[in-house]
Amino acid sequence: MNILGINTGHNATAALILNNKLQAAISEEKFTNIKNYSGFPLNAFNFLMKNYNLSADNIDHVAIAGYINNTSLPTEERIKKMKNQKSGDFNVGFFYATISQLIGTYFNFSNEIFYNFYSFYREKIKIPKNQKALIELLNKLYGFRKSQIVFVHHHLCHTYAPIGFFNLHKEKEPILVITQDGEGDLLCGMTGIYENGNYKQLDSTPAINSFASIYAAVTSYLGMKVLEHEHKVMGLAAYPPKEYGMKVYEKKFKDLAEVKDGKILLKYKTFVLPGYDRFILKNRLFRERFDNIAFGVQHLIEEKMTEFVRQNIEKYKIKNLAFSGGLFMNVKLNKKIQEMPEVEKCYFMPSCGDETNAIGAAFYVLEHQGEVGISDQTMYLGKEYNDEEIEQYFKENDLDKKYELEKHKNIEKFVAELIAQGEVVGRFEGRGEVGARSLGNRAILANPSKLESVEIINHAIKSRDFWMPFAPSVLDYRFEDYALFNHKSLPYYMITAFDSTNNAKQELKAALHRKDHTLRPNVVKKEHNEKYFKLIEEYQKLTGTGGVLNTSLNLHGYPLVGFLKELFFTMDNSDLNIVKCGNYLIKKKR
């Protein structure tokens, strides 16, 4: 079967299953250059339709992630407005949510009342109207019939993303699948068992009990951008002395939540996020140090979520688990989960925010049509350029005025030599990664043993917050030289952290967290990425180090580069002077 999956909320993405196999996925942000773009992924959808010669006649189904969808198209006017929008700008939805919170507080109403009212509104009014609009849009643009379009619950999309991606139908033992995020279709989580190709939902968590919403509220309270900067809070959490951080946790965070009988229960409900931020956190956290606050909220989700996992393992007697949803973008939480003695094996969906819901929706529909999906378990699902296309783009855009284009026969070795000499080199190679994490194909590479690499990249290109760590790409056969690996999870996708060895503290010190020395690795196997594997091996021959520092190829606040246009935008607006692009080396003219 051929199925197109789309997510139209934030991280809008289109994905394609062709002849039952996951073939491609690409996010709208790659075209608009707006990070986490929200709306209908028109350019991404058109890209897949054109590149794979698709039409309404040779597509079996369009699988849409979520019952409520954003039908806004990426027009020039809307893109300009989104680029100029700042965090904290007036938002109609948040305005009404805050007013509701004020009214509820004044009359002593609970958030459950607003939650139930909103549930009714969505079910009876919003969903039918919204779905009708999206069906009409797909019919008008592409000729899809109503019978071809399937809407899939948000958390079933999160559920089926790892099921399909990791080919879990091949597992002989049952898998406990757990999802957790801020909110989707009125839930923030779902728990179920996948066994022998069948999924059975066991439980769900209403959005009013969302740990991710607490984390988002703290992100906002600390002056950072919700749905984008939560990783900064996670990075900051390791810095304060434990005794100070624990005091804040014990006094300010611990009582916010409990886990009972495998269920998450919050003291203050999070359905109205602005109210949570402005009315609850402000009173609780006033005059507490920012780093202690970060520690407190990180410790909250680590302690309570591991207890949630533990209770569900005990309840259902299943020790093999899969995780998906935005909360599990938190690699330190994932580290705690995989270290639990109760866990035997765990699968963390790579880039498990809403961007991979397009993949999950497609796999859900495929399986419910009685078919078996196939995945190569690769996140390299985007656009690829050959040398002819690179050269043509270079000529058509008169780039020779500013850049040199040098072709090399053994370019992987040449780039390895540059990195060994202390150069920072971009890598634009093969198919782009889907999601937020660079896995080497859209990357900025540097010497991982020199702390100067961090300063060079931050000052010249990334403008990252000083406390934020970088990450390493490491050869698979060298990984256990650098990480304490328990073989419970797959370390290929930068989705979980590990404690480092003494070896790593010397050879990879610039690619470790500066405070706790953990690493968030992209382990590279030859069969996964032969050219990148060769580059790192060439670097190892020169230096003895089996890894390189890898950070995403983009400017701070912009998405991971997908196309040549954005590559040159990044070079034009930074001091990134050298990029390996196919068999070419692109260099700024001095």
C-alpha cells in the first residue's frame, strides 16, 4: 500500500510509506526556515507528491495525525508574520485560557470543569468543522476523496511511530508502549501493549495531568520559549550543587505530583498552561535561583516518570518497553529509564515530538488495513543532492563571486585532516535527517578533544547558551570505550544520554556535558552511513580518537538545514567558512 501521513500542528511534517515501506519524511520547517513550523505542510506534501510521482489515484490513504488540525497554508504573508513573531506575543488561545483561569480561580472552579466543557466543545463542534475543512482542502489541492482520508488520534500516532519504525511486529515478546507529551486530542499520554502485530490500549492520561506541561511552564517562567527551549532547561539542570537543587525540589516541586496505581495525578491541573505559569509557579518559585529551578523540574520528571514506568511494569508484567511523545525528547529522563533494573529493553522513538506523528499515522493506517509495515530504522528520510545538482545550483545562483567549489577524489579523508588540524567543517551529505537532531548528514563537525572547539562554534556560528553541551558521533566499535553502555537501548539517534568513561573525558571532552560529563551520542555503523563512518575512521587514523564533535547545521533559532538554499543562508550569516557538500568542498573566498 501507498500511504501519505501528515502532521499539521507544530512540527508540521509529511511522510510517505511506499509499497508498505517507510520511504521518506520531511518537515515544513525545511522549506519555510521557521523552526517548528505549525500549519498544513504544503511544501513538504508537494515535495513528496512530485519526487515520487504520486497522485490521488496511486495513493491508498492519507493518514492525518490528530483529530484537530491546523489548515493554515504557508503563504508568503503568513511566513513573514511568523518570522516576525516573538515569544510571548499576543495569542488568542492563551488569552482566553488565561481569562478562564482567572474566572475559575475567582469562583473556585476546578480545571476539570473547563476540561470537560472544552472536551464537549471539541467533540461536538470543533472536530467535525475542522475535519470537514481539511477534507475539502485535500480534495481541492490534490483530488483526494473523503474515503481516502483517515484521522488518527494524536497518541495513537505517537504509539505507532516506534512500532513501525523499529519493526516491533518482529519482536517475540510483548512490548509496553508508553507515550507522554504536553497535550494531543485531550490526552497527554497513552499506555498499551503491542504483541503479535496487535495493539491493545490499557490506559490513558488526561491532559490536565501533563508532566510535559509543567516542564513547559517552567521553561516559560525562566524566560525561554515553550515547545523549543525545554532542552535548555534540561542542560541547565545539571549545574547547581545537588544539595541546593534538592532543597528546591523538596519544597517547591515534589508535592506537585504523585503516581498511584500506575496513574499520574497532579496537585494543580495543567490544562490551562498560562494560568499554571503565572499563578502557581510565580508564587512558588519567586526568588529561587534559575539553575536550582531547572534542577527541581528535571528531578520531578525523572523521579515521578521512573515511578510511573515502574508501576506499569509491575502492573502488566512486561519489561520490554517503547516510548514516544515530546516528553521523551528529554535525554536525561531516558537515561534514568534505561538504567532502571526493572527494564530489560527499551526503544525510544528518535525525534519523538510531533514531527514523527506523520510517520506514526501512516503506520497505524497501514496496519489497520491488514498490512505489515517495513522500516530500515533510518532517520535519513529527506532530500538528497548529487554532484551535478550541487554544481548546477552553484552556477545558477552566481555563488562563485563569494565561494570556491573544489572537487576532491577522497574528500572524507581530506575533511578528516581539516578537522584534525582544528578546522570547523560543515557536512551537507546524502539525505537530510527528519526531526531535530543532526545525525551527521546536516552537521557541523569539529575536534572533540579541544575545548576551544566549543568556543569557536558558539562564537562564530551557533550563538548557543554557554551551559549547553554538544554531542559526539562515535564509531560503533569504539562506543564502549567512551560510554557506560548497558545494551538496553539503541544509541544511534541522539535520543538518550549515557555516563562517560575516563577515555571519553579526555578524547571527547568538548562533546560531553561540561558539568556532569554525560554524552548524548550518535553511534555510527558502516551499514547506516558508509561515508560518515569512513570520515570518522580517517579521523581516528590521524588522532586515535574514534569520534568527532557533531552539532546541527543551522543558526541558533533556525531549523536544521534541509536544502542548499538554507545551507548558503547559514554560511552567509555566520563564520562557517568550509562545508563538505557531496564530493565538493565549499569554501568562502578570503
